[in-house]
Amino acid sequence: MFFHDKRLQYTVRCEKPNPLFARALQQAIGGVEGEIRVCLQYLFQGWGFRGPAKYKDMLLNTATEEIGHIEMLAYAVALNLENAPTSMQEEAASASSVVGAVLGGSGATASIETLLAGMNQRHLLSTGMAATPENCNGVPFNASHVYASGNAAADMYCNVAAESTGRVLACRLYHLTDDPGMKDFLSFLIARDTMHQQQWLACIEEMGGSAGLPIPNSFNQSNEATDFSYVFIGTNHDGTPPPAGRWTQGPTLDGKGTFSATVGVPHGQEPILGPARPDSGAQVEQMSATPPA
Amino acid sequence: MFFHDKRLQYTVRCEKPNPLFARALQQAIGGVEGEIRVCLQYLFQGWGFRGPAKYKDMLLNTATEEIGHIEMLAYAVALNLENAPTSMQEEAASASSVVGAVLGGSGATASIETLLAGMNQRHLLSTGMAATPENCNGVPFNASHVYASGNAAADMYCNVAAESTGRVLACRLYHLTDDPGMKDFLSFLIARDTMHQQQWLACIEEMGGSAGLPIPNSFNQSNEATDFSYVFIGTNHDGTPPPAGRWTQGPTLDGKGTFSATVGVPHGQEPILGPARPDSGAQVEQMSATPPA
Amino acid sequence: MFFHDKRLQYTVRCEKPNPLFARALQQAIGGVEGEIRVCLQYLFQGWGFRGPAKYKDMLLNTATEEIGHIEMLAYAVALNLENAPTSMQEEAASASSVVGAVLGGSGATASIETLLAGMNQRHLLSTGMAATPENCNGVPFNASHVYASGNAAADMYCNVAAESTGRVLACRLYHLTDDPGMKDFLSFLIARDTMHQQQWLACIEEMGGSAGLPIPNSFNQSNEATDFSYVFIGTNHDGTPPPAGRWTQGPTLDGKGTFSATVGVPHGQEPILGPARPDSGAQVEQMSATPPA
Amino acid sequence: MFFHDKRLQYTVRCEKPNPLFARALQQAIGGVEGEIRVCLQYLFQGWGFRGPAKYKDMLLNTATEEIGHIEMLAYAVALNLENAPTSMQEEAASASSVVGAVLGGSGATASIETLLAGMNQRHLLSTGMAATPENCNGVPFNASHVYASGNAAADMYCNVAAESTGRVLACRLYHLTDDPGMKDFLSFLIARDTMHQQQWLACIEEMGGSAGLPIPNSFNQSNEATDFSYVFIGTNHDGTPPPAGRWTQGPTLDGKGTFSATVGVPHGQEPILGPARPDSGAQVEQMSATPPA
Amino acid sequence: MFFHDKRLQYTVRCEKPNPLFARALQQAIGGVEGEIRVCLQYLFQGWGFRGPAKYKDMLLNTATEEIGHIEMLAYAVALNLENAPTSMQEEAASASSVVGAVLGGSGATASIETLLAGMNQRHLLSTGMAATPENCNGVPFNASHVYASGNAAADMYCNVAAESTGRVLACRLYHLTDDPGMKDFLSFLIARDTMHQQQWLACIEEMGGSAGLPIPNSFNQSNEATDFSYVFIGTNHDGTPPPAGRWTQGPTLDGKGTFSATVGVPHGQEPILGPARPDSGAQVEQMSATPPA
Amino acid sequence: MFFHDKRLQYTVRCEKPNPLFARALQQAIGGVEGEIRVCLQYLFQGWGFRGPAKYKDMLLNTATEEIGHIEMLAYAVALNLENAPTSMQEEAASASSVVGAVLGGSGATASIETLLAGMNQRHLLSTGMAATPENCNGVPFNASHVYASGNAAADMYCNVAAESTGRVLACRLYHLTDDPGMKDFLSFLIARDTMHQQQWLACIEEMGGSAGLPIPNSFNQSNEATDFSYVFIGTNHDGTPPPAGRWTQGPTLDGKGTFSATVGVPHGQEPILGPARPDSGAQVEQMSATPPA
């Protein structure tokens, strides 16, 4: 069960509201690198966790923190939409000067037309100047991005991946703005992404590190086609060797093999399906193996 | 530029066609853990790669291999749809016995109604007994699952995650079937997933390992709110300490800090947006801060 | 900021695990009538609320409760997946009897094939027997269903609608199962849906009731084409009068007019766009208004 | 069966074509508050209606009117795209002046670059200057937004909600433009939204009003957990009482209870799923309840 | 503007309601080969048509017919859901016999579990036994499938394609059922698909036939890289010639060239993007062209 | 199995990088008229092909060519994003002048704000200046657009349609840019679209031309309602005759009938579903056929 405190986890302030930055911030809410995704991902991983209960607890503690991150971002979007234009017409002229004034770190001002052109227009038309669960292009969040596989190691790597792309995004947003309030707020999100990258890696280490490989480590590896387990297969058209690197030589990272490399060749047959069945909705010409004369 | 060889990368055979297994195999084609996803992911990572060219080469070599994995799975789906029912009516009785015969490893047979109930009906209605770019529930693949961040380390973790969930899926499919041809084919895919997990981990190691952390390592870490960079924040309602583990003590995995833990508290303000603007489509009652009497 | 308690809001038990019912329960998690939707809807309505703060508080209190409803449903799905089949083959025979035993309230048993046919196969292939953020057909939740308009009255009606379809769904699930644990759990969700319907209607009353109509009540109604504001327009092909009812006679519910009815006729022009521009990618034949001879 | 008249339901004119406004109008076509949604919603509600036939008739009359609303909006979009730029290059200079002239109600002109930046680029690239079934951000309409529950009261509230958010949208579009033709056209849509709000509320009244509550009123309410049916549950972290209002005191709106309020507490158990099954694709470390040493 | 007649365009009857066939029929409503798609496609093509007005008229006449096709299919789905099971439990035993009786053309009966397993569960849970705007797997219709390019010839080919896949689907549904009412209804849809295929081909002929090629015929063909305009490029890995056919020899179908064939070779450069920019969120290791030592 | 050559199929150069054009080019990658679509469409058509093998070969040859077209477009997008702005602030001033310089074919320059407004912001935030599998509005490619029906003639018309809309798109992109490198590259894509239109039409001719009609030609046409097979049905509200053309007179294009035209009338019944079942979640008022008094 969940509870709420009215205050934010961290202070969020905005000196120079900017509807273009409001749109950019949406990527951190509803983008695939964003907070709705990690929040739901950790929740579903925790709720479906089987195994030692402390990992479930950890997942739900952090999932709960992430709800509050969405909350802060939603507030940040709304702050950036204060005074955003609601009209293309003359009455907006006064608003225009306001907007221009706050945008102009460089002395430049953006016209109302530019702001309307660059806004997520749903901020104006659908929400009345508030955040949506969408990305920076207005594409709604799709819950298929919640990775919760039932395998703890696979999930931890999914989480490292999410926090890595998430921190990359937050750093790009940090570069994009020159608003001190926004920079301060983003410095907090960046720090939490740092921690969360560490946390999931620490969990991988605690659960056995390389002993967990290959994932899932519960599958009897003698059932796999072991001739192909540790060899890099090149697919260069001209048959030149594949690019050499750590992945073509030396011991493998699971300690169970040695990397090698080879030029790929087809080991299988030519896959021919034969004529279509009479009742299958095909053309008559498909019902024999011989092309029409 | 790309080229094609008519033969498959590995042999694909099916002794006992089963339309329910055809549906399950679709997850490996169009599911989020599947091959269209990794194929497009490695292609777009390669095509957009900036930095030393050999990583681009490696990405495109493996991406090209993955196109051939989709090809094998598409053939496997079609083989499992041979003799699938096309009718709910009496003429299908003979087909029924055929289907029953091949399904019954356990002596049990599935009725036509069960097969029709459990099939991806688009295998019958939309493709005439062939694969689709969908998952096991018939949900079309959505290219938003292609993770290509422009950050090589983030991308590599995304790839480890993809191959981990991919191998988990392939192992589950291996357990699900008792067809020897399908098991042999899956043993190949599982082996390649083993290699690809290793390959992306090897790439992380070659690109600096923990020196690459936190991702992106090009962001000046003094700009983050460092008080929050290495501390696990508990969000238990009753204030009990968060679950202890590797993530609450000892040196961090980037070698730059020490893990600690704390009970989370709000550091921020109560986020109040104030009254709505007169021209914003709100109710009149929202245009003051005082509730109606 | 948010906090979590390890215990559920209400007890969730399952005596007879049933993977078909697990699939049905998904509609209450990730369906458009489900809990992810109302949770995110109340959160975004609250976070973006402008006007008297107590409504924001109320929204966030209930939104927070809803997170815990998703939690209970996710647990209910996992309980129903205990002992679900993982294989179509003979080793599953023993599992089959187990499954059959628990399904057979009516003495009937479902075969493994039927269970596999009717399951959300991702419960087996993607999550290892746990819930997903999807509906009963495996379609992922799409956040475009989060209605948060910035108009409090419109939002309240959206919420009544959500809780009405939600309670209809919960009642159907109640009828579908005969598991006492599931029935007890659903009786709680149904009760909360009762309250939440009442709650949003109470809020509409408190905010002025019919004085809030038409929504938004901040738009100057003299700007609308008032000849068309309170008339039912029939579109029967044969010109017969439209169906009579409360909506064709008597005072309107906003107290501002009287209902009437009319047979619809076109008041506008024939919309002709004219020839295509030369550089617009059209056919040459579209670049005049005269059809080819 | 349906029929068509070449003329529009209401006159649609545009003096100052503006491709940015064309993009905004798309929200009223393919947005979740838009006309495709209500049209399909009323059609499917009508087609699936069970009960007294006059409600079905009414639904189909209005659904049919809505098809004509999409038609008018599609024309309005095309009119706003007349003379829109098709090139970023110098030849467009003359077009630019035209565009600038019509945009400049405030004396300001928008550059070709701004117009191209702010357009739905599919208006240029995919349709050759015509409408699409998408929202203002170019996201295609998704038919999951068609709410047709088989419960007439739930559906009526869904319809009130749709017409409320729809009228909010239309009012915002009215504010956004200063084109007299567009304002006149929108004044008609706004009036029809007024009527349709009234119409669905009238239908609720005729079908019993509060006697229809809670929805569905066919469910035996003694089967619900009545202790929780009329109590507001607060989820404030610090245990302070929930916000007071009409929803915490007085008789409920269905006349069956009295509102109260309480501080929420967990009534349920801690949900633990136990170890993973050996054949489920989990990690070995998940197959016991004890964490690794 | 549109109008409605209460009667269907053609009689729809169902002797043996079958919820599995109800699910299959959904493909003809909300599938990509279905009627919502062609209806919206012809509407948007007509509404956006530029050029001789008679083509617009024709498009809207047929679009209007298609709305009535959705109507008939929605009724057909509801008829097939009469008596569908609403429960997995014992009370359903009597219903079971009813269902079994009507299903058993072959003497076989389907169990309640099979029906529940194979149903679109939303038919039970979300609509109360009525159609939805979804395909046979429960995936909602997505309006991105509305092809309306602004080029009349391209659109006509899109329409031929739609009616071709549509008739293939209808024929498959005809084979799938043995209900005489359903077969009669489908024979009507199949006939209309025959006509509509003819109609769009006739339109292509009237608009110039091969003189319309290549589409768009308004583009100055001297601007294309004419060396590549009429040559089949083979991409076989081993350099063998591409498959010969009408497409490799003889005059082209636009009368403007002669088909030939060649083995594909790269004519372009190796695409190298160079190092990443310092402020772009990449890893430090990507900021030079040299791999780490 | 597939192979890769590092070089592109054709040269891709860009003199004046333009992030607005980068966004437009995305339509050719991930739009419904784009290359991912045709690539996957030809792959799945080929992989599922039943009938004479040479058509499968042809499909896979061209599908393989299309992978290389995506590759070139991805490179073109990245080239257009060189020097794109990463910041709204003053440090970007120098970049601004660079950007302005390259944009200004007409002497005009676009401000940083305009570029940020018009960019696909994911090019900045998610990919670090590289292509995504999305369309020009940032909507991800959805694999439901892969048409592969199992009927060769239907598929060929789908392919003609795809290459027709594809060439229309490429011509519009050609008009949009004045960069000589981009124009040269697009002249190649346009030429290949010319060939591919021809190729699929040639295949239709080789497979029988009009003898293939109606599609599927394997359905016994005596089973269709032949009274409706070759008649244009008008649906004008006022009963005026439908628009005359090639589709209302003369022999049909399959040589099997004669076109005629008629005014449409309802041939079917009024579809009434009757009262709702007691356990179906409806309102009590729906459980009789009589409306409430």
C-alpha cells in the first residue's frame, strides 16, 4: 500500500518559463528513457519477484521513489508553461513581450509563432498548461516498455540500461537549459541516476556477478549448441574477417570459454514452403510449384 | 549495402506442426525480447555510431546476423502452421485427426476448437499460414523499442539486457516444445544469445569497464547533486531502514564513492500552481484559490 | 513524495489458481477501465491542478490509493498463475492433474492445451508467471487514456466515467470466478468503485452542480451559435422525426434553455478544394477541375 | 445503412490560411477529445445497445451527425493549408510573403522556416495539404478510446466526459485563432457540444438519475464489501486527516449511505510469492527464499 | 453531411452463435484489411481530394456505403455472442449445453473453458457481448492505416490493395464458418469487394492507365537517376544473377523503358560519422576516432 | 542468411546540414510510406511465400536492397544533424551563426529557437544526433503496416501502393530541399521507386493480369452474391444518381461482367439486439425492451 507527502522530494524552481523546454522535459516523463517507465518497471519487477524477499523490498523502495520523480517533473513542466501563449492573435502581444523577456538569455527572443510552432500543442489544447504522460514529440507512453522478465539478473541489466539512457537524457536536458532552477533540479535527478546505476550493478555483484552468466543461469548449458556459444560470426559480404576486439580473443566473461571469430556461412537449408492449400485464400497460380508459362 | 544467401544460417525442422507453438514463437520475432528488436537496435546503433569505427563494424556484423535469425523464426512459424485448421466445421474432421496425431506427445489430442481458440487468428485470416511481425499475443512490433542513445556504454547495457531477456525467452520456448527439430533450432539461438551477452560485456570491458561509470562519463560530475549520488533512499512508510545489501555499504562500483543508506524525507516545497488563467478553458471555480462556499 | 507499506490494502487470497482468470484480471490492471489508467489519471489531474488546493489534495489521496490497487491485482494475477503449465509435453502430465483438480468447480477439467490456448502467453514467456501492464488480450496500456484536461468539471466527469466502467468490469470479473478468495478481493474493489463514483459526483455538486454547465463555464456563451445549443438534430434518412425523450422537451439541465428537436438539414456549402498545386506530388490529371476525356 | 449529402452541416470559411492552426485543428479530428472518437463511440454504443430501442435510435442519430463534424473539420484543415510552404529554398520567397501577409493579424509575420517547423509535416509530405486522422502532434487516432461498455449509464457518463473535454478543446481553439471564418465555424461546434452535454445528462435523468447508482445498478450490492463503500480513505504519509468536502460528510448521492472519512491503513497481508520454479527461466539464486551469502 | 436508415444494407442472420467466430469477424471490423480502415480511407481521400470533383463524389459515395458495412459486421458479432459464457463455474453448466448444441455441426462440442480461452475476453469484460473496434487478436484499430496521399493514382492502388486483402479475408471467413446466415452475409461482402476492386481499377484506367506511371506523373522524370529506373538489382550474396521474369526483360509497363537486370554493387562511400561532440551525452571514448588501447 | 558491405548502395552527401530536413527525412525511414515498411513487407512476403519459388527469390532480392535504403537514409539524417543546436542559451550563439549560414539559401537564417522548435527533439535528447525508426512527427514505426496476405496478387497490389506513395513522398522531399547532395541522393531513391512500381506491375502481368481478378481468384465466384458484384451503389441522400464514369458502364476489368449503377436501398432488417442478460453488467433499465416511464 502507498502513501503520499505533499512536499516534493527535492526543490523545483523555474526563473524563466519556456514552453519549448516544457516539451523537452516531457521526454523525462513519458519517453522510453523516462520516469514513468522506470517507475512501472521497478513496481512490476517487485510485485512479480520470486526469490529472496529483500530484493523485492529494494525494488519497491526505489519504485516508490520514482513516483516522486514523475511528480517533480510534472511540476517542472507546468512551471515552464506559465505565461505560454494561448493565441496567435494581437491580444497576445503583451504576453509576447513577457515570453521574449524570459527567453532571452542570449538577448534573442522567440516570437509567439515560434513558441506555438515548437510547443507540444496538447500543453495548450488538452491540458491547459500542464504535463502529459507523453514524450517530447507528444507520443503517449506505452507500457510495453516495462521490462520485468521474472529473471532477476536480466531485470537488473534492464535497469542498468534504463538508468544509463536516463542519465544520458538528463545530462542533455541539463545542457539544453540555462535556467538555474532547472539546472539545480536536474542535478538532483542526475545524482539519483548515478546511484541507481550503481545500485543495480551492486545487486548483480551480490547475486553472483559472472556466476550469473549466461542469463538465465538455470538453463542446462549442455542443451545449447555449444559450437556457437563463444564465437563471433562475421557477416561481411566480401569475406574479410570480422573486426577484432575483446570479443574475438581471450577468456569469456563467464569464465566458461574462449572467444574466437569466424566468417559466417549458411549451415541450414533453403527454406521452401511449397504450394498453397486450395482453401487458403491464395491465388490459383500459387497452388503449384511451377510458375505460369 | 546488404546481400542475401538463400540458405538459412542453421537448419530448421519441425516434425510435429503445432499452431499453438507457432503463436508462442512469434514472441521471438515481434516481442520486445525478440529478433526484430535486436536487429533494428544494432542497425540503428551502428548507423548512428560516432567514435572509433571498429565498434560500428562490429555492430553491423551482428545486426546482419540477426536479420537471418528473424528469417529462421519466420520459417519455423510457417512449418508449425502446416495443416493448421481453416474451418470450424465438419469437413475439418479429417484434418483434426492429423492435427491430433502430431500434437499428442503425451497421448492427448487437441480439438480443432482448441487450436482455433489458441491460435493467433491472423495466422489463418491475414497471412494464410505464415509469420507476422507481432508478438505471441498478436500485438504488432513497435519500433520505439529500438534503443540507440548515441552513448556507446548505455547502448551496450541495452544490448546485454536485450540478449538476456532474449535468452530467457528462448529457454522458455525450449521447455515449452518437445519437437526435436524445434529444440535443435532453439539450441542454436540460445547459443548465439550466450555469445551476444558475452560480446556486449566484452565491449564494455574494452571501453574502460568501471571507468565508463557513471554513464555518460563525459558529464562533469561536479555538476550533479553529489550528496545524493551514492546513497540508497528508503521510502518505507513506517520509517524502518531500507533493505541492506551490497548497495548500502562498501565502495561503489565506479570507485568514486561509498554506498550508504538513509530514510527518505521531502527536501522540496509543496508544489502549488495557483489559479487558472481566464482564457485557459478551466472552470470559473478554478480561477481563485478559494474553494466555493 | 511517496512512501510504501509492505502490506496490501486488503487481503488477497486464491484457492484455485486459474491462468484463464489471470488473463481476465489483466483487464483490471492494464485495460482502459483498469487501475493503471485511473491511477495515472488522478495523479496527472492532481499534479496539473490549478485552483483551490484542497481538490489537488483529494485527487492525490485517491491516486495514491489506486497505486495500491494495481499492487493487489498484480499479486492476484501471480497467485492465479501458480502451477500454470510451462510445457505442451508429457512431463506436464502430473501438472495437468493438479491444474485440472483446481479448475474443476463444476467437475470439469481443462486440458493443458486449453490453458495454453487461453493464457496470455506472455505470462509464461515474458514474465515467468507474473502480471504485466497489459489488458486481457495482451495489449499494453497506452497512456493516451489519461484524461486530465485542466478543467475540473470535465475531469470529474471523466473520473465518474472511469469508475463506472471500472465497476462494471469488476462486477463481470466477480461473476466470472467462483474462487472465494477472488470474490472477496473483488468485493473490496467494487466497494471502492462505489465510493469513487460518489466522490467525483460529490465534487461536481460542491463545485456548483448544474451551474458548472456547459463545461467549460468560463467561455462566454454568447460566442456560441446559440440557435444550435439546445436542439436535438435528427439525421434519419427518411426525414422522420428523431426519437423523443427528455432530450427533446422540457428545460435543459443547465437551466439556460429549453430542449427542442428538428430534422437535420445542411446549412453549409459543398466543400470543393480545387485543382492540386503543380509541386505537390499529385497526378497531372488532378491539376485541372475537368476530368480526363 | 448510411447516406451522404454533398453539402456541409454548417458553413466553413477561412480568410487567413495558417498551417499552424491546421495542425491545432487536428486535435479536434483525431485527438482523444475529438470527433472521430465520439463518432465511433456513439456508433459502437448504438450498434451494441441492448434494451429499449429508442436509446439506440438516439445514439445513431447523433453518431451520424458526428460524421459530418469530422467532414467539416477535414475541410477546415485543408483550407488552412492553402498556400502552405512546400520548400525551404529561395523559390519559396514569394509564397513566403503571401503566407506572412495572412498570418499577420498582429503585424508580425512568420517565416517559412517557422511554418515548416511548426506544421504537421505529414500535411506536406503524406497528404499533399489535407487532413489526417491524427491529433495535433501527429499521433494517429487509436480506436481503444471508443468506450462502449454495454452499460447504458456508464456509457452516458463516458459521453458527458467526451463532450466536456471536447467543448473545452473547441473553446481553446476559438481563443487560438482570430480568423472570423474559423471562429464562426467553431461557434457552431461549441453549440453542438453544449447540446450533446445536455443530451447525455438528460438521458441519465430519464433512465433514473441517482437510482442508477452505483453503476451497474444490476449488481447485488450486498455482495460488495460495504464497510468500504462510502468512506473516503486518506493516504497522507503523516497521518493527517484527508481533505474535507462534500465527499466526507452528508448523505451519499445514491441515497444509500452517508459519507465518512478515515486514515488509510493496510488491511492485507505482505504479498510474498516464494521461490521461482526450476523450469521457469529464473536465476538459480531465485530458487530459494534465502539471499546469497 | 450524413444520414442514417435504421435498416441494414443486407440481411444478417446467425443460426449458431459462436463466440470464436465473433472474434474472427473482428478482423473484418478493426483489422488492417477491415471496414473501418477502408471507410476512413475513402472518407479522408474524398475530403482531401483536389482535382475533378466527380472523383470526390465517387469516393464519398463508397465511403458512405462502407459505414454500413461496419454496421452489419457489428451486428454479426453481437449475434455470435448471444449465449456466450459469462462464468467459468458450475452455474454455467446449462449454458454450456446450449453453447455445445449450437457449435456442434460436426457433432463435437466445445467446452466453456475452450470458449472462454478462445474469446476476445473484452467481448465479455468490456462490452457486455458486443463488437469492438479491434482486430481478431483484440488489437485496437490504429488510424495510421488510412492511406490518403493527395495523389489520386497512388490512392487508387492503395484502394485496390485494401479491397484485395479485404476480399481474401472475407473468403477465409466464409471457409471458417458453416453457419448459413453468416455464409449468406459474407457472400454479400465478398461481392461488394469484387465490385470495389473493379471500381478502383476502372478509375485508374479512366485517369490514363499506364500514362499515369510512374506515380506521381507530375514529377519531371529527367530529375531522377535514370540509369537505375528500369533495372532489377540482384542482391544475391554469391553473385548469381537475379531471378528472371517479366521484370528483367521486355518493355516496361509505362512504355518509357526496357527492363534489364544486374548484380548489385555498392556505388557509394563508407559512411563514417566521426567523433562525438563533447556536449552530446556520449562516452569520452567516442570523442576520438581511435579505439581505447 | 544475410551479409553486409561497408559501402552504401549510392553516394550520400550533404552540403548544408539542416535539422528540419533531418526531421522530414524520417518520414522516408519510419513513415508508412517509408523504407522500414517496404523492407519488412517484402521480407515477410518472401519468407511466407507459397507457390513457385522464383517469386520468393525476387521478393528477397528486393527486400535486401531496401535494407540498404534505410541505411542510406539513416546516414542522410545524421549528416543533416551535424552542428544542430544542443542548447537554448548564449553559448550556442556561435553555433547559431554556423547554422544560419548553412540554412540560408535564400539569404534567410533560422534562429536556434526555430530549429529547436522544429526538430524532432529525440534527435537531440534520445539519439545524440542520429536517426530513429520514427516518422517525421516522431511517431515510432508500427509493424502492423507490413502487408503480407499469403495471396500473391493482393501482395503485389500492396507493393505497388507502397512504392507509389513512397515515390510521392520522395518527390516531395526532393522539392523541399535545395541541397545538391540531398537532391542527388533522392534522385536515386526516386529512380528505384520507379523500377519497383514497374516490377510489381510486371509480376501481376506475369501471374495472369486480369485473369487474377477478382482477388483471390481461387474462391468459387458462384458463392458470392453476384447481383452485387458489378454494380456501383450510390448513397446520395437525395437519391440523385451516383457519379458516372468508367465504373458505371462498359465491361468490367476482369472480363466477367458489365458495370452498372444503382441508387442504394436497405435490403436488410432493422438490427435489434433485445434486452440485456441479467448477469451481464448492464443497467436494470436495459433488461426490458420498454423504456422507463
